[in-house]
Amino acid sequence: MSQIENNQQALKPFILGFLMPTLVGKTLVVYFGLNYSEFPGDGYGYGLVAAIIFTVGNLLRLVWRYRNVEDL
């Protein structure tokens, strides 16, 4: 296998691993952030904090998973 084919095979899981948590996390942050700003006493703050932790945690997991890959 050539270097280009090898990079393309490694790039697909990287993109999926980046986009899926990012899109889901951002959607959750926007949802809970908007609801928290409208209804501050209804518990949406807990969901907002959980969504932020989820997003940051998944991005850290992505970085940890690909820590030994020099370049894609």
C-alpha cells in the first residue's frame, strides 16, 4: 500500500471520531444553553454543564487516541 492510501485509511476514522462528538456536543450545548438562558431555574444548567463536559471529554479522548500518529 502506498503512503497516500495508508493516510486515507487512517483519516476516515479520525474525521468520524472528530465530527460525531463535535456535532452532538455542540447541539447539546446549544440546546441546553438556550433553554438555560430562557428558564434559569428549571435545571437546564445541569444539562449545560454535562454537555460541556461531554464535548471536552470526547475531544480529549480523540487527542489521546491519536497521540502517537505523527501526521495524517
